[in-house]
Amino acid sequence: MITSNVIDSKTLIQKLYKDVLVNWNMSLVEELLAENFISHDWPKDTPPGPQSFKGFYSKIKAALPDARYELDDIITENEKVVARWRLLGTHEGPFGGIAPTGKSIVLNGIAIYRVANGKVQERWVVTDLHALLQQAAGSVR
């Protein structure tokens, strides 16, 4: 049986992707993320919270000005929401010490979000960095 809490969690993550990671409306981040939001894929010294989220994604947007996320699958169970996504864009700015290549990239990933009290509390992310590096090197289209 689907509970309203499950529907709310799924809708929250869909809103995060559509409004924040496709339309880049960063003004919604505080509404969607908990004050102590943690992303377990970021460096250990990254402070929790929406400001760190905004800072991380501003670097992505600077490196990929046309960046957009596409949500391929979303699965919800209890307080967890799993999203399989793709980040698409053109590498026009430096990122993580990698000089701009001018190439189109596709980064595939899966994120697991924990939602409680109507906000995203934490997430875990796994990405296919090997394929991304191959694209940057020009060995994969």
C-alpha cells in the first residue's frame, strides 16, 4: 500500500531534479533540503546544509553552463528515494582541476536520498566516473 509519506518523498525528489537541477532555481534549495543536509559523496570537511549544496552545483554550472539532469528512474520505499539520473552538458569551464574540453558529456549516476519531515536529510551518490573520463579523453562518444 502506498502511503502519502511515500508520495510526498517521491514528489520532493522529482521537484529537486526538475526545479533545481534542470531549471537551476537555487532559491528553492532551502525549501527542499534540511538545514543539516549531508551528501555522503562530498569531501569529509564539507559543512552540512543547503549552502554547501548550492556551492557544489554552482561549480558544476560554471563548468557545464548548459548542464541539465535527466531523471531516468525513481523508486521509493519508506523514507528512501532512489534516483537513476544523467547529467548532460558541454564542458566549457574548469572542474576539479580538469581544464575545459569543449566536449559534450554524459555522466550517469544513482543517488539514494533519505527524506524526513518533508525535507531531504541526506544522500549517497555513485557515478560512472570511468565513462566520464573516457569521454573527456575522446575515446567514447
